[in-house]
Amino acid sequence: MIVERIAAFTAEGRGGNPAGVVIADEMPEAVAMQATARAVGYAETAFVAPQPGGGWRVRYFAPEAEVDFCGHATIALGAALGRRNGPGNYALRLNAADISVETDGRGTATLTSPPSRSTPLDVGLRAQLLRHFGLSEADLDPRLPPRLGDAGNLHPILFLKQRARLAAMAYPFDAVKALMEAERLTTICLVVAENPALFHVRNAFAIGGLVEDPATGAAAAALAGALVDLGWPGMPGGRFTIRQGEDMGVPCEILVQGPPEPGGRVRLTGATRILPDPA
């Protein structure tokens, strides 16, 4: 399989979250996709093949397991389809949802997520997460109570008051991985609201075999849905920016348009850059 390597959600031509993209005539066998994703070693690799009658079938694999939806890999895929087939809107069928990605053909893409929803974070899970991340109730932003967000995957969201607490994120990897597996969580999202239109975010990704994901489109969509449910200023339908990866030295920027109504779909826009093949 020919793997394109593309960084998505770049910031001013730098950083971005790397993803593998494989565009095939027919969808490969799952075992082959898993092996390829493991060899590529990125957080996710997207595999896509044309569907009879139109549109594209997409599956996403992390190095250790398949995931139902990955935002940054979808942005990378959109850029790859745009370079191959020209600008346009591409319909995508995932394992559990139908979405789309629009591309200008020059490396910028906008995905429309699965429907978004959120619920208050379970008290027991909230307590476990605070303990694992060395946080207390006093560290949480009282304006934004913790939520369990979903826009294709499950993401607990903890809103913190101070940027310094976000910068100090640390956790016991094995214990958090086991918790994520038990609760079927894709990332654990820690967020600081600098103002109503700018959020700083870190996403723990132990279940994928990585301490942290530098830019997480699925979690960004879940965050947007949660902000609508929490009555955040400008929502529903408002726009905001997520800055992620800064504490890793990998600057990333996600432009978000919230859903037009509770439970609606989120639009995420990101720039990309092509990465060199490994030597």
C-alpha cells in the first residue's frame, strides 16, 4: 500500500498532527490496515476506497486498534483527495456515520462531523480522572462543568481555570489506558477558555498508545457540542479557535464552527502540509 503522510491542522505552515492516508481501489483487509497503521506509527491512518454509486468508504486505524472517527486524519484525507481529484465536497461513509469533507484543492479542508451530543460527566468517572491527572475540584472552571462529549467518539472534557495547570498535564499511563479501555473513551480532553472564542486544549491518548495527541478533530467537535449544551456565549452556531500541541512543541490550530442547534453537526477547518517519506 502507498501511504501519503500529511500533517493536519498546521499553524502558519508549522506543526500539525501527522496522519497516514491510503487511497485504494478497494478497501484492504482489516489485518493489513492494522499492520500498516502500526508500521506508520502515527496516531491514525485513514484508509479510503470509492463506493459503488458514489462517495468514499473510510476506516481509521491507530497503531493498536481501529477507531470509528478521526478528525485530523479526515482533514489529511480531504487534502489528499483534493490534490488527486480537485476541489469539491467529498461524501464519506464511516463505520457508524456519514460525514463529508470539503477541500480547496490547495491543502486546506473542512470536515462536517457526525452529530454532536454531550451529557454531564459521571461523578465516579469525574473523580477518577481528577485523581489520575493530579487535579482537584478547585482547578475546574466553575462556568463550564465537566461533560462527556460525543461527535463520533466519546471524550470526557475537563475545563480548567488556569493555563499553567494545563501546561503541567501528567498522568499514570497504564492506569489511564485501562480506564479508557473500560469506558470506551477515545481521548481525555483538558481545556482552558482564554476567552469565548479561543480555547487551549490538550488531549490524553493513552488508549491509542500515545501520551498525547497534538491535534484532535473528533474531540474538537465533541467540545463544540458540549459548549452548545452548556449555553456558552455565541453558541449555537458560533465560531472559535482551538490551539493545541503548543506544550508538545507541535503548534496546531483548529478552526471550529459550532452546530446550528443542539445535537447538530460541527464544521472543522484546518490547513495541511505534506511530510517527507521516512528514509
